[in-house]
Amino acid sequence: MTAVVHANGLSKRYGTTAALDSVNLNIEPGRIVGLVGPNGAGKTTALKAILGLTEFDGELSVLGLDPRTHRYQLMQQVCFIADVAVLPRWLRVSEAVDFVAGVHPRFSREKCQALLARTKLKPTQRVRELSKGMIVQLHLALVMAIDAKLLVLDEPTLGLDILYRKEFYQNLLNDYFDEQKTIIVTTHQIEEVEHILTDLLFIRDGKIVLDATMDQVGERFAEVMVNPDKADAARALKPIYERQIFGKSIFLFDGIDRARLAELGELHKPSVADLFVATMKGTYS
Amino acid sequence: MKQGSMNQGSMNTIAAKVHSPMNTFSWLLKREFWEHRGGFLRAPAITALIFLALTLMGLATVELTARRFDFNFNNLHIDQITQHIANNDIAQVGTGVDVALLSLGSPIGIVLFFVVFFYLLGALYDDRRDRSVLFWKSLPLSDTQTVLSKVVAAAFIAPALAIAAMIALHIGFLILLSLYALLHGINPLPLLWSPLHLIGLWLKLVALIPLNAIWALPCIGWLLLCSSFARSKPFLWAVAVPVIAGIMVGWVNLMSQLSLPNIWFWHKIVGRCLLSVFPGSWVNAEAFKDLARSHGNPGDMLGAVLSLDSVKALLTSADLWVGAAAGVAMIAAAIYFRRKRTEAYA
């Protein structure tokens, strides 16, 4: 099976700063990939390159196509939700459905209408009359009714309340995703997506600093809660991060033998958020 | 498993649907109409209604004033005046009706100019500013199709709707005038309603749409190019660049005493880039100077302008085709920038 996204030495410069610094990537079908990084790390630039919305240097193929020259063909197989506010404000709900049904060969009107029936959206409403959450419901109904191979989500739930956010990912997982599809998602609310991800990509200063499946993350990284008397022993093993809580130290280790760590204290699976903080420390200093 | 088999089923029905490029293009045109109903449809319709209302007010004023003062004109009552006209050459009256109807419709032409001008300036800019371009670009639409749909909307859809409003205004105006005539016991039918004549006039208006479109290409191209290229303030780009260029050319002329008259640049470049979407603005072209000079009275001139000869003169003029070629080149450039740019500053 060929990779959905394959990048080799992908680079993009804005003036003197490198938004992407020779990135190598391989995303297989049937994965849900979280692309996570601090603000300005190059997440959006990477997604834009994948979607053919920006020029770049290096090699990049999406579903076997060059997104710079084949954006039109690519968009038959690829969908994206850029962020919550991109549906045109003058568009009516019914017009949106008619238009996408008219131009997209892989759109199912029946499925879209079934999805819309679950919401409070009315066909005559214009986007400008909708709340942010309802706009996302509309956009998601449109996108989920498209049988695409790759779905790209760039901060899809930004500014939504927790009810809409939960619903968004639940719908995506229950009614959309299957082993034929691939989803790439960027978000700052990692804790909300980590249970649905199969793969994790950390990006920092235009470089991929972590590229692993969630299983590998679980094997590689371990968090240990250590009493003060063993703290120095723990530090000797070169933890990648250390924080204090209730007088104990919590250390995060990368690739250290579990048996040795268990001697120091209680072992935990680290959360992606903690892993992120550990990996990105010093980004803004 | 269950989900997998369901997807298989829906994929089969999806594959059966046909999506030809023509079909997509007609959806793009519908999209333009949905977004710009206000400018394309409502603006000319409201203008037509306003002028009908003004006509009604005018007729009422004439009637009331005439009654109050028992108005006499060369010892003729007002109904006798119309009777007098009826006895005159009907053909003369027909031309008069043409002139009246066309000048009545001209405000709609002016509205059309402003609507199309600002439509084109915003066509490839507004969606970048509000970021909805990212939604359009997430659909399988090529940039060429998108830009061409805007060309067609500006060159054909907006003018066609404006002419429909004009025709409605003409009919409304003739009905009002006929009612006024009936009020004075005159049969309006032979005077105002000669169906062949009216249909001829309207067909000419419709037939001029493609001619106007070719003539407008440099303006359409330039405005779309600015709309596609500008990261902010497309209006400033569109106006400032040709105007500053015109001033520079004038200055160079002044310095070097070249024989090429300065007015040439303003007329052929600045004017065409900014104003040629004005319906019928080709009447000012060189080919028409002589035609206009040879016809003294406005009725004859109008006839000449709308005649086959004048269309032939325009169709064989370099003005038209050089401008059209420049317009096509600028549209191609607009497509190029549409592909490259997705950002704009508010």
C-alpha cells in the first residue's frame, strides 16, 4: 500500500525564517495522525503544502500526486476543514448542500441530510446567522458526506465549547473514519484528541521532533513518581522532564528500561500533553 | 464491518453520478448569482421601480398642473397636442419612443457599471479577506474554472439581468403612458405599441451583450487581476496604477516633446482599463467619431449606433481586438495569482 502522504526534504522559507526545515514524513492509510506543535512551529504551513495551497521546496506527494500541480484532482480525494470560520457568511445551508452536491463527485446528499437532521440547522439559514458551533456542524456534515481518502483538520474546534468539541470528534470517529481513510488533525487541545489518535507527530521550528505511533509512544516514554530520597538516582538516568507535585518529583523518561524505572517509584503512561511540554520546553525562550 | 459494507454501497451510487466540467461551471455561475443577488438582480430592479415611480409622479404633476391652470399651448389643449402627434409621421414617433426608452433605461446602465466594477474588484479578494477561499479551495474546482465563472458573471449574467430590468421598465413605462393617453381619450396602440419595433429594440439590446463583453475584456481582466493580486486595497491598486502611469507618461511627453498626444494613453489605456465595463462605452471609439459626426440629430445617431454598419465598424477595429487580447492576458495572470495567493490582510 502506498503512503497517503510522503515528504522528503520538504522545506518552506518565509524570508529568513524556515517554516519547514527539510521535513521527512510518511503517513500510511487508515491512520489518525495528530500534528502537534507550538504556535508558529510550521503546522499550518505543512498542511497548506499537503493541500497544494502553498509553494514549497523538496519532495511531497499526496495520494501519489504533486499537490502544487494537481490540486484540482487531489481535491476529489482530499477534504479539509481549515478552521471554524471559513464558510462564506452569505451562504445558506441549502445552497451549501446543493453546491457541494453539484460539484463534488464523491458527495452523498442523503448522508449529508441525515447528518444535518441531527442538528438544529434549518435549510434557509445563512451562515452569518449561525453560532460558531453550528457553523462547524454544517461544515462537518458537508465534509463527512464526502467519501474522501484523506481528511485534513486544522484547528477544527477552535473557539467551540466542550459540548461541540466532544460531539465533533465523536461524530468523526463513529460515522466517518474507517480503515480506508486517513485523518490529519492539528489542535492545541491535545488531551481531547489523544484517545482517538493512532500516530503522533511533534513539530518544532519547522522540524519533526517526534514521529511515532501511539503504541510506540507508550513503549518509549514512561512517567515515574519518585520520592525525594530517590530523586538523584532518577536524575542520573537523564529524564527529559521533571516537575514537582505534593513534595514528590515526577520524571519523564525516554527509552529507559521499565524494570529500572519501577525501582524508583510508581510508573505511569505519560499524557501527550505532558510529553508535549517536555519536548517543547524552551521553545519561546 | 457493518460500516465498511455500508460505505461500499454508497460508493457505488456515488460513482454513478456524472460530474462534467460544464455541470461544475454552471454551479459556479449559480454560486456567483447566490452571492451577488443584491447587485445583479435587486439593484437594477429597484432602479427600474424608482424610475417607474418617477414617471408616475411626473405624469401626475403634468396632469394636475394642466388642469389647475387649464394649460394652453399654442391654443391647443393637451389632448389635442397628442392628437396632433398622432397625425404626424408614426415612424418619427417610433424613433422618439426609442430615444425615450433608451434614455429611460440608461440609469440601469449606470447602476450596472458600478455593480460590475465593484463585483470584479471583490471577486478574487473578498473571499481571501474573510478566508472563505479555504472552503472553495477545499472543493474540486480548478482556479481557471473559478476565475472564468467570474468573467462570465460580469460579462453576461449581470448585463442580461440588467437588460431584463430595462425591458420591464420599458413595458411599465409604456403601460403608464398608455393609461395616461386613455385618460385623454386617445388610443395609445398605434402611437406607442408597435410590437415589432419594440421587440427589435430589445433584441438589439440583447445582441449588444456579447459586443459589450468583448469591449469590456481589458477592464474585466485588469480589475480581476488587481482583485487576485492585491494583498490589500484592490481598489487603490486598480485606480492608482493606471492613473500614476498616465501621469508619468504625460511627464515623459512633456520632457521629451514626443509627438504622441498624451490624451492617447488616458483614452486607450487608463480609460479602457477602468471604464470599459460601462455598457455601450465603445460608442466613444475612433470608429464612431465619423458616424456620430455625420448624424446631426440624436434619433438618427442612435439608429446609426445600433445599426449593423456600426457593429461592423467596431468588429473590424483594432481597438476592440487589441484590448480583448490584453484582457485575456490579464485574466490569465489573475488565474496565476488565484493559484498562488490564499491570504489577504483585512
